[in-house]
Amino acid sequence: MRANVKNVFHNAENGHFEADVTLHERGEARTFAVSLRAPIDMDFATLRPALVTAAKQQRQFDEHVLIRRTQSARLHARTARHLDRILFSGPRYLDEILTRAA
């Protein structure tokens, strides 16, 4: 399992570090908003594993989780080719779509 820790900041009002921790496993990426009580001078080498552990604990409950499922590059390429074929099939089809949206 891979973990990414982003948007780490210390909330001085309540003495917590807050971060977005994304856990990657089995083709899914789940992002957790994690809060951890710790002093502001805690080094990142100690803080990061604690944030990841908090995200893993939160994962057990699966509440308020953002899930992103990754797709294969082959599927993306096939979808892109299909969309290109649709959008550029006629000389004015893309213009009509954009005009309607405006």
C-alpha cells in the first residue's frame, strides 16, 4: 500500500496537525482528512507515519471518504479515440456543442 500526505498544516487553536492522506491499494485511491494532536515542532519524519496510521484507522469506518478508482491507460486511450471520433465527426459538430453550452 502506498500513501501520499498532502496539505499538512498545524492548527494552533486546537494543537492538531491536519492533512489529506491518500491511501492507494487495489486500484483505488481513498483520501482521508486526518487530524492528529501533536506539537508544532514535531519533525515530518515522525509526523508522516502517524498521519498515515490515523488514515488507516479511519479507513476501517469508511465514513466521509473520497474514492478515486484508477483506470488503465489502454481504457483512457480508447475513450479518447472514441471522443475524438464523435467530436470531430462533422465539420461543425464541435462548434454546435460549444455554441449550445454558451
